[in-house]
Amino acid sequence: MYEKIVEILKDKYGIENVTPESNFKKDLGLNSFDLMELAFVAEEILGVEMKEDAYRKAETIKDICDYLETLGARNEN
Amino acid sequence: MDYPYLDTVIYDNFYEMLKGRYETKAKTTAIRFMDREQITDISYEDMIKETSLIGLYLKTQGIEGKHIGIFSENRYEYITIYMATVMKNVIVPLDKEITSKNLSECVKNFDVDYLLVTDETKQKTESAEFSKPDNLKILNIDDEDFKKVFKDKSADKEKCIEEFFEYVKDTDKDRFAVLASTSGTDGAMKGVMLSQYNVITNIRGTLENNVLKNPTFAFLPMNHTYGFNPCILATIYNGTTLCLNLKTKYLLRDLRTFNPFFFGAVPMVIEGMYDSIIREVKKQNKENTFNRAIKICKFFRKFGIDLRHIFFGKLICKNLRLVVNGGAALNADYVNKFDEIGITILNGYGLTECSPTIAVSRTGNNVVGSAGTIMKNIDVKIAEDGEILVKGPCVMLGYYKNEEATKAIMRDGYLATGDIGYTDGKVIFVTGRKKNLIILENGKNVPPELLESKINSIPYVKESIVVSKKVNDRSNILYAIIVLHDEEKQEFLKDDIANINKDLPSYMQITDFEVSKDELKKNSSKKIIRSVYANKNE
């Protein structure tokens, strides 16, 4: 899951050199609009539907990966 | 050059507006939305029928003069419930992002009798932190029993609309009808009492400044007066089609699907959309083509030939011509950037206490850098200290059960906005704020004192200041600078800040902090000098 999110961040925002603990706002400079777009792209790729409250609460890459795993997101490459 | 206000039909309350739309636009699509790839169209007559069914249900239950809270995500029923309630009861739109604890406080302070929740929001009323007043009744809009009320297909359309109109025709336009929440001009949570006349004349004002062609698009939270009044209600007043975005993550998809002429937004969305376009252009290695197209369009515009929609129509959607920015000030660069691709960004200015719009730029007279043209019948004057004062039919009835705050905000019949600015009598310019409110790029207001008092209540904290810190060109975070009594306790600070954040809505959370070894700088009366720390940049 982590690799998928890293791939989206690189593809969509050109962001590299991240860690699971990277904070979306503080470390990656993403705002709520970017997170909303990220959720949309992740849903398309991973075949899940994320709850708005849940993805907005995610502070780090790890948070969003954990949440996606609870949704049973597709993890195949 | 003089730009007269546009003529519009005159409705002075919701009954007149709904009756007018029923008589002239019955078959026109009022609302369009997409849910799970399925587009639904609802005509004015069907929307008014559902409004009538809810209104008549309230009547048969003996619910009149009550406070009806709506705690819901954006959805079509929000609109019908609002309109069904406002003529005989008081609608209390509540922010679905607030915590269970804050919800309890709002319900109690605003004397809510009935709270309407949804499957998505009901959890917050089921939490242990929600303390339910004994007399509060909670209804779930998604419950089958409630759905039967407004989705009653067997009800005779004409008959129930007539019956509802008969019931509400004597509605008092000046009665307190909407209780909107605001963090106010000083940051403390308050209830703003608005009448139908406040709201209706205000939405009419927006239509007197600009023509809203069909269709319009709305995605801002419906509990905000800015999200609801000039975006949603103005379209209904106008009798055109409103396309609703139900989930913000589908914003760009819905824009492309609905292809609207207009929408109202906040800086974060306007800036985010443009940055998203540029990222996509770069990703496809079309940067040179994009820049060349801008130059070609500029050249032809000199001769009155506008090619922008031919070149750039596919970037967002072909029909989009007008976006109004509100909630917070927009970086003026984006006005020019969007103009280059054929979209006019207009600024709007207002506050909940003014229902909310005071001024909005006009397409024929868009003074870039201004906050817009003052709307018809609104009197704006500038106080000696530069504060913007407002008088007119949009000004609230007062703060709910807070006479002291009402008195404090009124100056000789004018409402003191807390903003500093100037005007030439037609156009208004806002240059700053009198008080310490942090206005985020999504239009939300954060009173720093509220966060600071929470941080200062940590026993080993001596003092603190909360500021907005720039992370990059368009992102800001809430950042605390904290001085400790006991530096040995610093290791606990991260957890204690996380605990504070737990009770705060996400937009109000402290994202990062630093510990300062030096005391915060103060003036002679020992107050922290905020300007030293304000807008802290990296």
C-alpha cells in the first residue's frame, strides 16, 4: 500500500524522498485541496471508497495506508 | 463609467420565492447531482413538492416556532429541509466537522429542539462525549420513516404545494428564521440571528451585481452562509439549475460532468485548481504549447477576438466563465492566471453577520485587488480608525442570547466588521483585520486565543502564541511557539498537543510547534506583540 501512495505522490505532485512518517501538511506541503485530490486518485487506483472524515484526519502517509488497509484496498501491482 | 445594478424579480421572503418559481419554472431542472456515477435531475415543482411535504409534516406534528438543527453533509435534502423550516421555525445549520462535545454545546446554547442528522453524522450524537439535553429530539434523515415524509410519491403534487403555500403565506419576513454559527469578528463562537428578509435581500443583491447564467455549481459546506446563500439560494431565486457536488473529493470530476457557468469558491480551491492544471500540463510535457497558447490569446484579445475557450476549454470545463472567491483574500496573481485561460475570478466580501455578502466584484467592472462592488441598498462607511462599518437590510437581527456582543458590534446603527479598509463609495478595499483572527485559505476562521488558552492550560507551559506558518507558496499550517516553565517536561509536549488536537475540528488543529527558550516579546502593557510572530515563514 505504501508503495502505491508513494507512486501517486511522485506522479501527481512530483514529491520524492518520503517516509511513512512524512506529514502531508508539514513535510510535504500539501493542503486540504491536495489531500482531496489524492483521495480521489487513490480511490480510482485502489478501488475503494474513502470516508471524507477519515482521509481528512490522516496526518502522515502511514495514517492513510493504515486506513486504506482497513478498507481492504487492492494491493496488487 | 457608471455600472447600474441589474434588475431582478423582487421576492421578499421564501414563500414568495417558492411560489414565484413554482409559477414560472415548474418544469425547469432546479437541482442536479451525481451519486455513484448516476445523475439525478429534480425539477422546481418536485423540489417544491418535497419542501411542502416536509413543511406539512412539521405542521401536523405541531412543530412551529421551534429551533431545528441540521447536522448533515452536503446533500439535496439539506436545501428542502432548510426551505421547509425557515418560514415557520428557525433553522440552525451546524458544522458537521465539529466534535461531539462542541455539538452538545451548540445544541444547548442555541436551544435546538429537533436535531436532524444523517447516517454519516449520527455517530457524533451517539458518542459518549455528546451530552443530549432531555428535551432534544434527534431525527435521522436517512431513516426510512423520515424518507417516507418527503419522498411520498403518492401525494398529489398540486394539492400538497397549495396546502403548504396556504400555511406559509402569512410568514413574517422580519422574524428570526436562521440561526447561523460564527466565530464572529472576535473569534468567540456565537449564534447569528437572521430573518428571511436578511437572507432574501442579500441573495437578490448578488444577482443585482452579476448575471448568473445556467447552470451554477455548489460545493462549499451548506452550513456556511457563504456556501448556502449566494451559491445555492441565489440560483433558486434566479430560477436556474444548481449542480451539487456531494463529496469534495469528486469536485473536479463533477465540474467536468456538469460544465457550469459559475461557482463560488475559497482561495484554497481556486489556487489548488490552477496548480493542478499546471501540474497536468507539465506532466504531459505541454508547457511550451500552453505558454504559446496564452501569448496567442493575448495577442488576439487586443483585436477583440477571444480564443481562450477554444484553447483552454478542456482544462476544467468549457462553459466555466465565472468564479467568485470568498471566505478569505485571494492572491491577486491567480486572478490574472485564470483570466489568461478564460475564467474571470471575482472577489466577494462579507461576513455571517451580513447574511453574508456586502460586496462582490462585477464582470463589467472587476477592480482587481478590491473586495468587490458594494451591493445595492448597502451603506458602507469607514470609521476614524479605518474599520469598515455596514448598514442595510442584510445586517443581522443580533447575536442569539448575547446582547452584550450585539451591543459591542453595533456603532450608531452600523455593524462594525472588524476589518480595516477603504472605499470610493462603490468599490471596497480590505487591507487588514482589527483583531487577531487567523483566516485560513479555505475561508475558516481560527481565533488564536482559543488555541493558546488550551496550550497554556498544560501545567508546565508558561506562555504560547499560535500563528499561521507558510509551508510553501499556497499552504499554511497552524503553528505554536511555546515557552515552558519546566524544560524537562518538553518530552511530553508532543503528546499533550496531540491531546488538545483531539478535541478540535481538523482545520483548527495545531500541525507543528517549537519551544522557545526566550520569553515572547511583549509591549509595555505586557501583551504579546503578535505582529512579531504573525505569518511566520520558514
